[in-house]
Amino acid sequence: MTVIPFDDVPQTRRWWARAAYLAIILAAVVPLAGAGLLGTIASLLTGAGGIVVTVAAIYWFLVSRGVLRWCALALAALAPLVVIFLFIQAGLLLEVIVSLALVSVAFACARAALRESRGDAAMAEYPAPTWQHPFLIMNPRSGGGKVVKFDLQRKAEELGAEVALLEGPGQVDVDAIARQAVERGADLLGVAGGDGTQALVAGIAAEHNLPFLVISAGTRNHFALDLGLDREDPTGCLEALRDGVELHVDLGRINGRTFVNNASFGVYAEVVQSPEYRDDKAGTVLQMLPDLIKGAKGARLHAEMDGTTVDGPQAVLVSNGPYGSNDLAGLGRRTRLDRGVLGAVAISAATTREAVGLLRRATKRGLIQRTAAEVTVSAEVPEIPVGVDGEALLMATPVRCTIEPAALRVLVPRRRPGVLPPQPALDLVRLRELAWGHPSFPVPASPPMPPRPGG
């Protein structure tokens, strides 16, 4: 990672962070100022009690399951409301309104302080090649049936593409279909389906130096999101066949297999392995979250990231390019896919308190974030579960992840939504650093301009 000295951080961001703290302090002081001496003592006790109950409820929500979890969530929501009600009962309605307004101001200032400049977010574009025989693979079941819903097969064929539908019966060998198409003279490969299928065919396209077309017909379409494509209407992706440009993006490799988004180990990989994950991702993550906090699931891992060693992390995430510094689970965005490095996150919380602090983004203890050319994850077992672009796999240890810079030529429409800057998370650690000073902030380095593949 490149390190930006604190003195080089824009002064405006530092003042926004300080303004956020000032607004929070004022929000706490205002009710006390209007309460009188005895009222001040009562207000302090009420406010402190509300904070304690809320924090405790959030903790029990994270570490519990079943009815206890939802009772804790209800308590966490009700506690601040009860505090507000008690203040109003004490004749402090105006003060409560002013305090809530100041809290809103604090949140707005914090967002402004934490919002990173887009800087060099746009990836370089190259002229699209002239193609003769585009070959597209479409999964009619992916994304709840988007291929049929948007009539993608007919529209692609009208643009001159050959389309293969993954209809079965039985398991379809996507690798064999794509390789046979190349042997028959396909000069462009594309996929309308999930990220796992995208990654598989993208690897074949890169191997033969062919352009690759991403059609956002999957469920989450994280790869399409980071390419700046329209995830709501996959029809727009086909416009690349009519008026497109090339982006040269990196590809991740894990034990020889291609990935376009990320590979996950530890508790998150256990989540992906769960049979319920595909039908209810959020519910499954909540169900298994206590295992992350308590460190009670899976084999003990050992991770090496370009010289940095982490022993016993509960979770490791390796991504094709770094996510934002606030994204600990690969659920956000990557502003660029051509940085030529892997992103690596390891969560190694020694105590339950540290794990909860990490999830609340109130501490960095137990968190390691790096960029690396290679990440190796090992364990004292012959194989471990790994989530590769959302697909549940078992892989032989040690598992080696590497990056292939500018390996994939992606064909995208000239006119597309583009990569929107991610909304900053409320990172209390980063806000503290901005407000009160810190030696440096690690940020992803700007990549050198990669050479055009095959050119």
C-alpha cells in the first residue's frame, strides 16, 4: 500500500471530523444545560444508562441466536427511545429536538470527513476490436430468470452472437463448452450468469487473449458493479457488441482457479458452505455470526501476505484488487480493477470484545489490511472450505492466491452508468485519526498504466 502522510490529508476533511466530534459533544451538553443541578445528575444517569443498555443489547444481538437475538435487537432499538421519552417527561422537549438535530449534523460531518476523493477512479479505455464470431453462455436460472425476463438470447442473436443456454439435463460442463467454442473460431466470449460462471469463462478468455463480455444476469453481479455496468437491466451490457470499448482488468488465481471478486476463508467460507446460503444469504450470515465473534468454527488458519504473517485468524478475505478500507467482508465496491495487487483482510480478534469492536468499526485491534502480490493460507488439515466468488469449494492446503495484472480484456458499452464512489461507512477509528492526528493513512496505490495484452 502507498502511505499518505497525515500532513497531506486535505485540511477540510480534518475540520469536518472535528466538527463531527464538536456536534456530538454539544448534543450531549444541551439537555444537561437545560436540566438544572438535580436534573443534570438525573440526565447523566439516564443517558449513561441508555448507552450501557444499548451497547449491551447490540453485543447480545451479535453473539446470540434465536429468540434472544431478536429480543436484544428490540431492546437496542427501544433503549434510545426510552431515554428520549424520559427527557421529554422532564420538560426538555426543546433540548431533545436540538440534540437530535446536532446528532444529524454530526453524522453529516462524519460522512464528509470520511468520504475519499474519487481521484483516479476511472480505468483506462481502449478501442474495441472487430469481432466476427462472438460466443455467449447464458444461464436461464441465474438471477431469478433474468435471461428469459429480458429476452437476452434473442437480442444477442440479433446482434450476431451465438448463444449456448445452460439448460441441462444434469450438470453442464461450462469449461468444455467455452473451450469448444474457441476451437470452432470464437473471437469473443461472454457470460450471462453469476460471478462464479463469469470467473470460469473469463479465465479461458484470458488464456486465449480474447475479449470477454460481462452480462449482468446474476443475483449480486459484484463484478459487473465494479465494471460500472447496469445491474438492473442486463440488456444494456449487450450494447457493447454494437458500440463498446475495452477495459484491461486484473484476474485473481487461487490454486490455479480464476476468481474475479474474492476468495474467503474461515468463518465466512463456512457461511458460503451452508446449504441455506444461496436462498437466504443475510439470514445465514446472521446465523453464523456468533462463530466469528467467539472464534468457535473451522480449522485454525495461518495466513502469509507478502511478508506479513497472521496466525489463527477467524476470517481471511483475499480480493482481486482492494476493497475500501471499511469493507471487511467484500460486500462493497472496488473503484478500480487494474491496480495489479490483491487486497487482503485478516480478522484475528483475541477476545469477544475485540470482535464486537471490529464489527462496530470502533477499533482496529485484531484487523490486518494489506495489498499483496501473493497470499498463502494454510492449516493443519489436508483441505479447508473456501468461498470463491460465492461458490463453496474444498481446497487442498496450502491455498495460494496470486494476481495476474491486466490479464483480462473486458468489453463494455461505451455508455454505461460507471463506477459510483462508495458511501463511506461510519468508521470511528478513521474519524478519530482524521480529527486528532495520526502519522499516516494506508490507501491503495495508483497503478502504472498497464500494457495492452497481446500488444
